[in-house]
Amino acid sequence: MDQERSRWWSRFRNQHTAIGYMLQAAKVVGSEALGLSERFLKHREQGVKPRCDFSVTSIDTAVVDGHVLRGSLLLPKGLEGPFPSVLLRTPYGRKAEMGQSVLAKQGYAVLVQDTRGRFSSSGEFVPVQHEQMDGEATVAWMRQQSWCNGKVGVTGVSYLGFTAWACVDRANVDAIVPMITQSNIRSAVFRPGGAVSFELVVLWFYLVLHLMKDLGRDRWSFVRKLWQGIREEKLRKAFKSLPMGKVDEIILGSPNSFLQAGLSAHGDASSGFWEGKEKLCNFEKPIPPCHILTGWYDFFLEGALEDFQMALRRGSHVSLTVGPTHHWSLLGFRQVFEKTMLSTFDEHLKGDLRWHGQSQEDPGQRPLSMVSASAEEHHDRRVHLYVLGLGWRHYRSYPPLTVMESWHLGSSFDLRRTSQEVNHSYFYNPARPTPAAGGPSFNPMNAGARDQSKIEARPDVLVYSSAVLREPLLVVGPVHLELEATWQTEKADFVGRLCHVDVDGRSTNLCEGLTSVTVRSGGEFERVEVSMGHTAVLFRPGERVRLQLLDAKYCGSTQWSAHHSPHLETLQLLGQVGQVSSSRIKLFKSPRICSAAHPRWFRNLGTGEKLSEAQRLEAGTVKHPGCS
């Protein structure tokens, strides 16, 4: 009996780790038990002291296309109105805490609205489709109310951040604070070259359109559906299902027209599926004052940083904060979360500058002097970065200036400063795809910084490590791989992951990326570029830099943007973290041989069939005769 119980619990734990994600989304609990590695963090943070209490009233708001949008109105008690106002629009239920009580306790009128077709609002919910129209109508409605003084800001995390961005072009809001989100929806789902964020698609649709579907009228329906899914192993079946076009029938019980249309549009340049849905903000003009909050381990990180750059190019007043968080752990860092919202809204909705001069530093921590930080830079610190292993640092721009050093991949699986011939190979089997361990995952039980020992022990992962560092090494910014490759079939995928190895030899992931490329005739070597995301980390003496190369054969050199200094107080923050260059790869037999991080990215089946219809599996050997 004990053995049977142990076997059942192991299956429950291994096959349904996403249950924690479901409970987090439904109850909006804290992040303490969600698996974010604390090894780089100083301590947990405390929230901002409230100024007043507030009342909550259910209210009908704007009517759009005959559909009534309903919400909860939070009004400060004991303060004289009208008030500066903030809008949050959510598909997850207006009673869930998403920061609205923090704002109301600081003297804001806050409207939390159910999006069209969700919970109390009428109509049909189509992801992203109506958010610009409904957001514009709601902001106009708010400005007509007696409790609003005409100043309206928008904010939100994740999908609520989508709805916030959707208000920028058409609603003429006064300030925006988008958190762990991005304005470009398409790039969040489909990677350059065609890789699909499979885990994100499956878990989000399962949560929103199945588990939470009847939650508004039956609060126990979520639990019953969740337990049924556990017994029927729905998520395990979904992640292993072929073809991908059948996944909606597994998780939802029937085909979903929106999901089917999105999959059919994949790779079809003539499809009109993304019209009106791809970009929620076009950045065709300066946007309202904005503070973007994201995390080094969030899958929206790259999109959020692109939003920051696009806003800067338009001359917008925009700030950036990047914390040590993954997608689900932001609400656990209350000081960062609350100060980001309040500092922006207080300045631009109230004209209150009380936050000026304050930063995200840990209480009692004196900032280290930086040789790259002038007096002017300290005064105008629009970029706030949490450097893993060091703490909060503040700069005028992102990324900071770049200094490059050349490193090379060695034949002994080392990172070295001189080049040499490398000859390595491995075998990839899509029936046993390379799994994910941490990183930018939508599953909070497997997101953030994780031990990489099991991944690095696999035969389909190549691992290159530097020698033990003798001096501190600080790297901050985007990471890129550059290589040359040739392959004889239709497509190939290339993956890289940067890792931190501590003095005990424990390897922890920092950032990673995947690129799919199409074959060119003639068998000539072609240059391939892989974006591995962004990071900020301090490597201390005795530690090592590590590069994982997954499901592809690499040899050649690498460049890192870094700075060595014997004195910690004189470290510089630098940009452009790394590049792999002059590498050569040959891929045989399989047109798509990389899985990289299953199920985060949809596994490559090795057949080149259409995404929604592919069912066959074809294994392949990756090998290389040498490198010049």
C-alpha cells in the first residue's frame, strides 16, 4: 500500500506541477511557496504604509456594442473627492487582488472591470480582440463620473497589462504602468522562425476557458474541474499530444475556433488572423508617462524591453524596472510592485514628487559606488535593475555601454580565450524531448532560477564551462549566439542557455533562447543568430560561467561583454552580454532536431509537417567532422 501511495504521489507531483499555477491564478496568493529561487535575493520586502481605508461597490460601467461591462469601484474613505483614478481590466474576475487595494489606500479611485464576456460582463470573450475598443469606451466613461477628477491611469499584470497597453493609442490616458507583460501579443506566442510557446498556450487556455469558465456562478466548479483533470491526466496528455491541433479537445473538451484559427495561421503570411490583435500599442507617437516593470525570468521580458526602447525612440517619458522575478512571483515583492505603481501615478496623476530620490535599494543598504555612474546619472536614473548576486542598481539607459571580450568553445567542453578545433556530436529523439528546468516558464512550479544538474547530464545537451574566475565578473544586457551551420533538410533549431556556476559547482540558469531557421540549398555554411534573452548577474571569484547548447552541435568562439575588477566597489554595469561566433554545425537526417525546453516550446518532431497536423516522429543524429 505504501509503495502504491508513493507511486501515486510521484505521478501527481511530476505530471501536474502546473496545479500550483492554477491555484495561484485563481486565488492570487503570494509567491513564497511558488518555487522562485531565493539564492540571489537579500530578503523579502515590506509594503507601503496605507493612508486611508476604502469602500467597494459593484457597478455597471460602459456599454459597448450593446454589451454591459461591469466592475468593482473602490473609493477612498475619509478623503474629499473627486479623485485621480486608475483602471484595471481583467479576464480573471474583478474580486481577485491585483494591486487595486494598494491604490485605493493611497487615495485613488480604482475601477476593476471584468473584460467582455468574463464573469459579470456580458458578451463573448475573444482573447485580445475587443480590448482596445472596450478600454477606450471605459476610460471615456470614467472621466464623466463625479468621483473622477479627469486624470486616469491604467495598470495591470500579465493579461491585465495587455488591456492597459490597449488603452494607450485610443483612450488618451494620463499614465500607464504595465507589469510582467508586453504590447506585442504575437511575439509572446511565436518565436522568430516559428517555435511555439506551447506551455503558455496550453496552460492559459486550460485555466481561462476551462477551469475558470463557470467560476462566476459556481465557486466550487474550479476545484471539481481541477480534480477531474488530475484524475484524467489532461495536462500530461495535452503536452504529449499529436497533432498539436487536437490539444484543445483534450484540455477544453471540444475544438476552440480561436485556437484553431491561430494554429492554422502559423506560417501563413496571407492569414488575417492577427489583424487587430498583434500589437496593442503601435508607438506611432509619444506615449503617456510610463513605467515598465518586468523580471529577468519572465517570458514577457524581451517584449517588455522592446516596448521600453520603442517608447524611448518616440521621445516618451518612460522608466524601466527589472526584478529577480519570474511571471508568478512579482506580487511577492511588494515594495517593488507597489512603489512602481505609486511613484508613477503620484507624479503624473497627483503631481506628487515625494518618491523622487527614492529607489529600490534594500532598506539599510548603501549603494556601491560605480565608476560608470556620474552625478547626472544618479539624478536621472530611469532604469532600475536587480543584479543577481549584487542587488538593485540604477542607470540612465538600457543596455549600458558595451565592452567585449572574446571567448572560445573548447574541445574539452571548456570556454577559453583561444580558438581550437572542436568535434562533438549527440543524438536527439523527439519521443524523449529535452525538458525544461526553470527559466521563463508559465508554470510557477518550474519557473525562475533552477538547478541544471539533471539537464546538463543528458546526452542531448552540450555543456561548456569557463575556468574558475579569479576576479569578479559583472555582466548585464542581451545575450546573443552567432554561428555558422549547414543542414540537408527543411528546418533546424538552435538553442543556447547561459548559466551561473557557484563555488560548490551548482549550475543555475540565467537566460536562454531558441531560433528556428530554414535550409538554404547547396550545403553551404550559413550564419545563424540566436537571441538568448537578457540577464544581469555578478560572478564572484571562485565561480564559473557556463553555456548550455541544446539539441545542436557547436564549435568555435564566444564573446562576452564583461568587466574584470579586483575591487567590488568599482564594478561597471555593461551591456551586450555575449556572442558565439565563427561556429560551424552540420545537421543530418532530421529537418527539425531541437526541442530545447519541452513543454515550454513545442517539441520538434523531425518531419517538417505543418504545425497543427504533424504526427510522425523522426529521430536524428547531430554531428560535426571538425571546425576550421
